[in-house]
Amino acid sequence: MRLGVLDIGSNTGHLLVVDAHGGAAPLPAYSYKEPLRLAEHLDDEGAVSETGVKALTAFTAQALVVAEDKGCEDILAFATSAVRDAGNCDDVLDHVHDSTGVRIEVLSGEDEARLTFLAVRRWFGWSAGRLAVFDIGGGSLEIAGGADESPDVAWSLPLGAARLARDFFGGGPPDDEAIRELRKQIRADIARDAGHLLRAGKPDHAAATSKTFRSLARICGAAPSGDGPLVPRSLPRKELSEWIPKLVDMTPEELADLPGVSASRTHQIVPGALVAEGAMDIFDLDELEICPWALREGVILERLDQISVLG
């Protein structure tokens, strides 16, 4: 069957059209996305601004047209941190539904971590043993771990790259004090619940997903996306730590010239790198293997599992 997966993230709205059936990997057929940057369209009270609501509604309406044009039988629509944490979450979703007919489901942070874990488990398979999975989004960091398809532990932290850029840098270049304070908070927040994962011992395999991790891996020498998803890619802690001071000193133009970095995300690279380094330090991981599958694939795989059971 052909499915449309509508992912409303903190940075980007993304419709992924896939051909999917049980027992096979979802095959991407078409992609449509726009940089909504909802994590940055929040007012002083933490509500999505009118500008953000209009952008989300317009994108959803256009995504529906694209999905219909591409022959999608069903649309799985979900939103993550930026909408989930907004003070006017219900009003935003009702407005989108009233305007477009699309009902967007809000995933909890735990569900986001759980579904991402499912995708990574299916990608690497049982030979990966006990998995630890990390995902840095625009609004949150998800962590999950376990030896099965469902993680033993899964949780979410408000350590997304866009959120931290907004809260600590105010949209401008960070100074030494801002970097120091951000680094301190990141590590304290991750360490607070680290025992959830550490209690079971060091994982057999540690993996990372998301645009932030992919960009950091590319900066540190990983193969470009054009080489395809089957090429192994990793993010080494040593190289990342060496890159961070350089990234801090770069201008937005210099950051945009780095491999794997888009101009719209230059302000998120430093906070994203600090989160990645903090997670690797706290959990004593020398490297993270980059997984091309993430939350969207997890949502698809769970839906296919449900259809298989019902069938």
C-alpha cells in the first residue's frame, strides 16, 4: 500500500510518501518538506504564534494535495516537541483540522523515543544486541535502550537544537559564558536520568538518528548522503570534541559552507554538537553509528505491524 507520513517536527514539516507492506522495508516514493521552524515561532507564553499556525496550516493543506496526487491510501500525521509543548497545542491542532480535515496526532516524548528505537532495531537487526538510541530533534532529545523491539527504557529531554539555540543564544552568536552555561545544563539534564540506561550496563551497539547527528557526522568525515543509505556512517566522540571549538568560532556563512550543513540550520549546529558530545560523554560512548531510519520509519513499521495483526 502507499502511505503518506506527515511529520510535523520542531524544524521542518515533512511529508514522506512510501510504498509499504509487511515483511519489507518501506520504500520512499516521494518527499515534500518545508522549513516551518515551529520551535522558534513561540510567543513569550510558550504558545505557537499566529505566524506559526498559519505556516503549519498552509503546509498541511499542501501536503494533503501532494499525498492525493501521489496516490496515498492513508495519511499518518503526527507532531512532536514544538506542538506537544506549546501552551495552545489543542487550539493549533483544532485549527489545522478545521481548515484541512487532517487530524494530527501528538506523540508523547516517550512514544517518540520508542518508535525511533523500533526503526533503529529493524534497521540493524538482532545482531546489534542491546541497543542504545539517541535522537536530537529541534525541540527535544530522545534516548532509548533495550534488547528487544520495544525498548526497556525510553525518555525525552527538552534539549533540542533549535530550542537551545533560541533559549541560550537568542538567535545571535554565542559568547563563552553562554557556551559554558549551555554545556553545564545539557550534561546535568542528561545525567539526571542516565541510570535508566546505564543500569543494564554498556550497550552492545549505540546508534543515532536525525538531521543534527547526520550533519555532525558529515562534518567529522562521514560519507555524503549521495553515497546511499547502506554506506556505514559514524560520529566519533574524539573528532566531535575537536570540532566544537572550531564550530563556535565560525560565522553562519562559514558553517553553511561545511559539508552536510544547510543554511537554515547553522544556528543549531553548536547546541546540537554540545548535546551530542554530552550524551556520548555521560554514557561513555566512543562513537555513535548513524542510522538512516528514524521516527517516520518507526511510525510506518508500527502501522504495518498493526495491519498485519488485524489481517
